[in-house]
Amino acid sequence: MTIDTTFAEFMAKVCSKFQKQVGQLDLKFTDEDGAKITLRDESDFEMAVETSRMQAKGRSEGKLELYCREV
């Protein structure tokens, strides 16, 4: 994933990996308060990326743990 990746591109890649259509997977991430947030749109995706950056604490790469379930 690059810094220019959009939410739509990200979802397409994840769905492709699991051989599912967009809309068949529910993705969540854990925010800085420990709440699980559903990725539904670009703003949720930006929050997930920002959370990953904050957790990286200055390192060049962050890690985003996703929870995925079929809907």
C-alpha cells in the first residue's frame, strides 16, 4: 500500500486476496482508544492509516491490523 492508495483501491485489493466481491467483506480496525471501527468510507480509511502512523512512533513503517468477516 502506498500513501496514495484510496479506500476503493484498498478494498479491491483486500477483496481480491480473499476472492470476494467488494461488499462481501466487513473490515474493522482497532483505534487508539481500543474501539473496533468499521471501514466504510474514505474517512474511516484515513483514520485507520493515521492510527497506524501514531502506533509506529516515528518508525518509517506502520502496521495496521484488520479484522475481516464475510457478510
